[in-house]
Amino acid sequence: MTALAEFVSTLFVFVLASQGVSLLSAPAFIFRASAATPESSSASATEQCFKCHSQPGKKLRFQDGTTKSVYIDKAEWMGSIHGSILVCVDCHKGMTPNHGLVQKKPRFKNAREYTLERSNTCQHCHYAYYTRFLDSIHYELQSAGNRAAPVCVDCHGSHAMTDPQLPRVEISRKCGRCHTGVYRKYQASVHGQALESDNQDVPVCTDCHTAHAIANPTSGRFHVTSYNLCAKCHSDQKRMKRYNLNPDVLSTYLDDFHGASNRAYAASTGAPQKAIATCTDCHGIHDIKPFMGTTASHSRADVRERLVGTCRKCHAEATVSFADAWLSHYPPTLKTAPLVWLVKWFFKIANPTLIALFVLNILLNLWRAGARRTRGSQI
């Protein structure tokens, strides 16, 4: 009966995980049944583990002579997401309460090898997230021999796991452990400063790069489609209204040459032969600052000079008049850009009118040809 219960519960866990369903809220009996072995028949197995692992100073020794602490704070573990649904041997298979009494030759070369091997345990429950990780740049780097590339426990921890979505400020801080330079730039940006002020509307790292299937941000494909990431927030009318920001930045970008070209490449499988400007080329990637302004530190002359400098990144011979052609992400109006507005309306009226006249001309010709044929048959 125990074997049957274990099989059914394991199958259920696999089905949930393969569908991307979070197992954190799954009924505890599912895990208890899957862990119903002589080693883990109840939570008392965890109590047995804590007899040793709650004592500071306990260490695991590796082949290179280095050590790793195996101390676990019991309160942190019991307060974690896993603490109420798992016992130690659910992840540490094959361990018995007296395993520490047996002196064995170190199995792993160093602590990092141990971490990389143990992280594979997460896939038993979180299979959908694990497969996404296999498609990420982190796994690509790890497969290429970069042992420092992060795995599950580097981001989520191993025992004191909490809700990975809260607080949001901690998400970017975790990324900053490895991406130190990038994180410092982000902290100084408009997004980072707002986040530190507990503003929940601004993006954190995973909002742009995702949490598991992280794409290579240096690839041409990522660059071409990156405007979609900015559009998640900057085309949200309600969110932009709260901060008195222009909600038309995406539509106006896609209407101009740069945006139309990028949209065409994003919809195809090809890649542009030359760099085409997207949001980050003008506004920065992580060090995003307000582009426009009329404060003492951002006078109109300063903004104009900065705009010309931005254009010259691609258009080396750009002049001030070249930069003046940009409409600042605002739709043209009769007041702000009368010539552009009149030209747009001319074509809005002229194009359908010309098409209607062409269609009418064809219909009249068909009618005349039919009338001639009818008269000819009567003669």
C-alpha cells in the first residue's frame, strides 16, 4: 500500500510540475506520501537531523581541504516555504540519522561542485522551472565550463527559502551579488531609486530578463525585440498617468523609421544588417535617466545638446537641425508640428480617396464594357 501511495503521489507531483503549477501551495499529504519511507515516515526525521545540524561548527570537508558549514538555523527552516511541507530526506535522499558517525572519503572536489550537484534536486518538484533554466544563458555558461554561473540555490537559498516574489527590492539585490557593476548603475537610475523608495510600479531585473529562461542580452535578437520589454510599463495608460509620463512612447516609436524597422525584424526570423535604434540605445539600459526636463540641471539647451549627442552615436554628422526633426515621442498636432500634422492628414484623406476613385473607375469601365456587349448582342 505504501508503494502504491508513493507512486500515485509522485505521479501527481510530476504532472503539476510539468504544467508549471507551483507546488508551494500543494497539500502537504502529497509530499508526505512521496516521502513515506523508513527514513522519513514523519517530521521526527527532521528533528533527528537537527540534533547535529543545529549545532554551530559542524563542517563538511572536501578533497581540496576546504570546508563548508552544515549548520542550519532551525527557526529559519521551519519558517521557510519548504519547512511546513518537506522533511530533510525529501531533498537529501539516502541520508540516515547516523550518517555523520561514519568517516567517508570526501566525494566532491570543493564546495562549488557540491552545490552544483545538489541543485539538481530542485527539478524533482519544480520541473517546469528547471527546464526553463536549461534554456537560459546561465545554463549555457555553466555548460561551457563557467562553474560560477548561478543555479537554483544561488538565487533562492537552500534552507531559509521565502516567497521569491517578495519583497520586490530583494530580487534585484540578489542579481546584484554577481552583476555588481550593472546593479550599481541600476540603483542610480530612475527605476532603481524609485524601487528603493518602495515604489512597486518600477521594474526589477526579472521583469525585463525573466527569472529562469534568461536570454542572452548581447544577442541581436534580444536587442531587436527589447522595445517590447519597455512597452510593458510605458504603454500602460493608467500607470503612466500616475507619474505624468507620456503613454504614447511606444506607438510613436513604432510609427517612425527606427520602430517600423525593428518591428519588421522582430516579426521575422532574420536580423538587421545594421544596428537599428531601440529604447535602450537612447535612454540607456540600466543607467536610465530622465531624458527631457526643464529644471536647472536640465535646461532646454542641455536637453537639446544631449539629444544631438545621442543621435551622433549612429549618425556621426548629425547637426542640431537633424535632432530637431524628432517629435519627442509625442503625436504631431496642429500646434506642435503643423507641417507634419497637415501632411499626415493629407495622406489620410488622399489615400482612401484615390483608392475609391480607382475602384469607381474600374467599376465604370466594367459597366461600360457590359453595356456595349449587351447592345452588340441585340443588333
